[in-house]
Amino acid sequence: MSETPRTRIQLENRRRIMEGALEVFSAEGFRGATLDQISAASGLSKPNLLYYFPSKEAIYTRLLTELLEIWLQPLEDMDPQGQPLEEVLRYVQRKLDMSRDMPRESRLFANEMLRGAPHISEVLAGRLRELVEARATLLSRWMQEGRLRQTPPDHLIISIWALTQHYADFDVQVRAVLGPDRDPYPEAAGYLTTLFRDLLTP
Amino acid sequence: MSETPRTRIQLENRRRIMEGALEVFSAEGFRGATLDQISAASGLSKPNLLYYFPSKEAIYTRLLTELLEIWLQPLEDMDPQGQPLEEVLRYVQRKLDMSRDMPRESRLFANEMLRGAPHISEVLAGRLRELVEARATLLSRWMQEGRLRQTPPDHLIISIWALTQHYADFDVQVRAVLGPDRDPYPEAAGYLTTLFRDLLTP
DNA sequence: GTCTATAAGCAGATAGAC
DNA sequence: GTCTATCTGCTTATAGAC
């Protein structure tokens, strides 16, 4: 498979494979997913999947790599020029929106993390750590300026991930606990805003 | 397999199977785990596993059922006669201790939840929901008495789960972000205590 | 109770026609 | 580029000896 597909058909088929793969891998995990399922979900025959990608694992790692960019964008977008509390609360809200609107992506990464992240461990120790360190530095500065209450900035970021992603990854448990008639997301938005405002208001 | 095993050997072998199954299922998920792996981890031959349990799935559901009791115990133990803030912070600490000391159990349940909890959905809608409702009622009473700040009690419980379990389930990511020389758990204990004290102090 | 051997089915990947 | 047919290995589960 060429690195730069030329025809419209190739691009479209690769897109369909990624979409089907996201559907299946996020629900079944890497080992649980089968090429037959991805074939059915994407509408391409099984041998055709392996015409576009050399192996099942290649599909999976490609999917992870592509989605990681989207996944880290909100943290990337935190604005050093903005109002500190506003910036943090906006980040929380964007992450919660992503849990609501992209639960498959959230579960895909959760699956990978649970298994020790064998396919993206370099990214964790490299790009991710650097990004978090940069944002932790920014948060520390805001805290020292008295514009946010003092608290460990890296654990703050970790706790935002934990709280927002939980609503996607443990969706079935959240809905069981809240009951069938309640929508978790507007409630979570209010709760998390209050929680972080209480924690961070100087 | 009899419901009430009689000999010491039977009890010991069942215990070894549960231990090996926990090791493998928590790391690989249900579909990813194989009887060969459980056989190696438990020290029993593969046909012998199927002498004690009728199928791979029977091993898995038995494991989930046994561990669920232990897993819910801290919430069960919350004391209606205790000091409200103290009781909540003690619950947070016990859950965090469980993440540190029983990460395999945490990941086992996380795997099951990610897949929509097909093997324990009745428990979620039944026993778990009732237990959470009982504790939410207790928390609400404390809030109305002015002994805790007003906040949605069920989301409070959900957020305790999310934050504490995250340190076990996403261990690899937490350690990548914090760097190799830091121990996440004492730091998390301090951070989470502060967080919930700020949120709940009236 | 525990073993070796094996049945039966499924999965990832390839061959080769069109 | 896409298909049908098929190979090869792995996985759950069973048969039957000891």
C-alpha cells in the first residue's frame, strides 16, 4: 500500500476501513476484533482489507496514530493568553463533549491503555509527556501568579482525563446507576464545572 | 463440577484457577485470554481446567461474581453514624488503596465495562444501583443537615470511582506522564483528599 | 483427578482468476 | 482492484487411557 494514495477510490476505501475498524476495535479490543467484523462494518471484502493494509495490526496502529492527533487537540489548544479558570473549565467541557460525541475513540484508547499501551508506549513517553509538561508549566505559572489555587498541575490534568473519559468508557455503569430516564451529560457538565471551580478558585 | 467442593485439593485447585484467571483475564480481556495462558498461570493442565469448570466463560463469570463482593465492600462499609466528611475521605482512600493493591481486579472490571458489561448487566441494574441509591440517600441527608456541601450525590460517587480507578486502569499513562522516578499513589492520595475536601466542606 | 491425543471450528493471511 | 477459494495455525472443548 502506497503512503500517498492517488485515486479518489483509494482514499474513500481507506476512510471506510478506518471507520469500520474504529467501530469494531473500540467495542471488542484488538484481540477480540476480527477481520470478518471489520469487513462487514466497512463494506469491503476481507482480502480487500489486506490489499489496503498489510495486516490486522497495521490497521489498528494506523487507526490509533490518526486519532491521537484529534484526541490531544483540546489540550494543545489551551491558550496561555486566556483567563486561567476559564481555560481550564473550557478544557473540561471540551473533553466531556468528546466523551459524549466520540465514545468509540475514548474506548479505543482505554482498551489500549488497559493492556499497557503496547502500540503507543513511545508516544506516551515522548510527545504526550512533553505536552503535559508544557501545560503543567503553564498551570504552575498561573498558580504562582495567584490566578489559580495551588494544586499539583499534572494530577490536575490526570483528574480531568479520568473524570471526563469515565462517562464514555463506563457509560453502561453510569447509566445503570443514574437510571434509564436521566441523561448523564448535562448533569456531568454541571457537576464537573462546580468541582473544578471549587478546587481552583484562589 | 459440584457446587460445594469437598476435598482440600478441590478447594486449592479452584483457588489456583481463580488466581491464574485473574492474572490472564485482567491483562488480556475475555476474548484475548486463552485457556493455555490460564493453564500456565495456574499450573493446571488445560483439560483439568475444564474438569473444574464447564467452559472458559464459566471461569470468567465465576471470577467476576466472586470479586464483585470484595469490590463493593468499601461502599457497603460507609458508616451512617460516622462524621460525613471523614467517611467520604476514608472511602476515597480505601478505593485508592484498592487501585494500588488490586490493580488486576480493577482492570478486570474495566474490561467488562468497556464491552458494555454483558456478563454483569443484571448486577449493575440491580444490586449496584440499589447500593448506590442507598448511599446517595445517606449523602443527601448529610447535605441537607449542612454537614456536607450540596452536590449531586450519585455523581459524587461516580467521580470517586473514576478518579481512584483511573490510577490502576491507566497506570501506564499516569507513570509516563509523571516520569519514571515518581510514585503516583502517595501523590494521588494527597491530591484527591484536597480535591474532595474543597468540594464538600460546607 | 489428571493426563495425552485429537476433534471441530475459527482466525489471519495468501493464491490466483477476473 | 476485487473477488472466490484455500492454506495454516490457533483455540475451545472432548475422548479415552491411566
